Amino acid sequence: MEYSQKTIDGVKLEVSQFSKNKVDELHLFAKPCVSGAFSEQITQIVRARKQYLAEIGIPPGSLVFSRYFISDYANQAEALELIQALDPSGSDPCAVSIVQQPPLGANKVEAWSYVIHDQNQQTPQMEALSEHELLVRRGGYRHLWSSRLVSNNGVTDSAGQTANILKAYHRQLEDKGFSLKDDCLRTWLFVKDVDFNYQGVVEARKDFFAELGMTAETHYIASTGIEGRHANPRMNVMLDAYSVGGLAPEQIKFLQARENLNPTHEYGVTFERGTSVDFGDRRHILISGTASIDNRGQILHLNDVRKQTARAIENIIALLDDADASMQDVAHMIVYLRDIADTADVERYIEEHYPHVPKTFVWAPVCRPGWLVEIECMAIKSINTTSFCNF
């Protein structure tokens, strides 16, 4: 993994790049360096990102997915329109996630972007199926990125909204020849007032998975369930998801790290700690939101955010090791904090140990009050196998 940082027109860009067989994958975090109005900051981010990609020779249309972490969705509901206006080619809005998870700093918005640059293809094989879905065709695989999925039928409780979202997503996948059980690799469940609404999300997800035959004896899906808000205050739950069609079962491994962590079903939830996916030339590792927990499901280091951060990283390292990877393979991290007063301590710890990894710190209470911090990441590792098609 190669790491770099650059400032363009007042925006700091933190970038990771994995390159093999003339296929580049980039993760970028864009952070305005100076305070300003929301529209100004989002304009700075989009323009700086486009300029950076142009400078390094990556053509328009290579951007696959962007998540904008914003500070006040009720007053920033024009975010999508701003992004689309700034990118009339349509390359940016294809798979756009927008969530109220305020950046922990002076910024009103920061952005994580994922880019694929295939030097073997003149035109990226991407298709916007709707404003919520982007399909990327690569070799024998179909990558489907879905974002901002909500329940629109008037149900107001979190359990009902979660059930509706998952059922609708399941139908959408089936209509496109995907299977939620076999092909969905990663979800993000953003929950308004997570201390109050999370239990409904847990129950609805568990029930829906059981209907699909997904149990502790089969598998679940790597996931982050965390505080996050939609512009509409009636939306208690919002879903982002990533599925890949065309994978064989032997390409997927569900990570456990049993010396550090217990299976999630032991404390009543249904997600995988992490998932690794082997392509012919590289391994993708998707690590769920990970906190300070032991292999009995107990919270460690109550009220000590620095020690909780260290334990969360220790758990991530154990999960990466289960995929024969390490922190040197990490492409990005998202750090969620319950208490904004802990920001300086956590930033200091992460920057001391992993200064080069692209990352963002956002205010987003974790689903269990005793957890002060949660961290998720993605990693890419070089492998060589002729059993599967290359990425």
C-alpha cells in the first residue's frame, strides 16, 4: 500500500493507493483546512478531488463511491444537489452516501472516496442504475454499491423501518440476479438516536436473516451499526450496502479472531466481525465496526478512551491476521466517537501509531453506551492465485 498526502486549494487529501496488473484502487479522504459555509466546503472538496485525480492521470468516471460526513443534515439537505451541480458529467453522483456524522473538527463536511482506475480499459465499466445504485462490471464480477436506502411506507419505528429496508434491498438484489445471503458483503446501518432505536434494528435484522436461512451456523454480513442521521427526521434508519455477484463460496472467508473476540450472536446481534474476499490478484478485507471488547463479549477499559482505542486496534489487527494481512495493508479507517471531548486523545493515539493511513474522525455514538470509540477499516493485500478471476 502506498500512502500520500497533499493540500489542494485549501483541502487536505489523504490517499492510499494499491496497484497491481495495471489496476489501481484509491481511497481518498478530503478535509477542508479552513472554516467556511457548507456549500463552500463541499465545493472545495469536489474540486480538489477532481484536480488531484487529473494530476495523477486518472480519467473522469473512475470514482465509484463517495460518502460525505456532514454536520447538520436538516440544514444541509441540498448536499446531493450541490454535488451533482459540481459534477455535471454524472461521474460523482452515481454512488453517493450522505450521512449526518459530524466531522470532529472545524469542518462541516469531509468525504471518503473510492476510485478504481483500470489502465487496461479505455472506459470504466460502470452503470448508474438509479441515484442510489452503481453497478461496476469487472471481469466475471458485478460490484453493486447501494446508498441512502430508507423506508418510505410510513412506518415510524426502527424495527419496522429496518425490516422494510432489508426486504426492499433483498428484492432489488434478486431483480438484478444477486442474492443477499450469498452476495452481500458489507452493510452500514445508520441509526438515529442509536441508544433508543438500535434494539429495534437488531431484532428486525435477526428476524429477517432467519427468514433467509442466515444463522450462527451459516454466516452473517460484515456491518457497522452506528449513530447517523438522514435529513428527514422521520427516518430512524438508513442503509448503505455493497454486494458482489459472481463470487464462488471458497473466495469468501468470515473472520473470527477468537482469542480476541467472541461471535456476535453470543450477545444477541447478527453480523460478522469481518470478511475477506479473494480475487485472483488481490484480497479485499472488510472489517466491521470494532470496539474495545474481549472474547467473552465484555467491554474492556470502561471510561478510558485511550485504552479502548488501543484495544479496538488490537482487535482489528487480530482480524486482519485472520486474513493473513496487517495494518500495513489498511487502505482507510473511520473512527467513531461517542463523546466529542475525547477527540484530542483519540486523534493523538491514532496519529502516533498510524499517521499515514487515510482516516476521518466523526461524532457517532456507538451502539453500546460503554463503548467510547469504534473503528472500521478496509484493507487490500496482494495475492496470486489462478483459481479465480483477477479483480
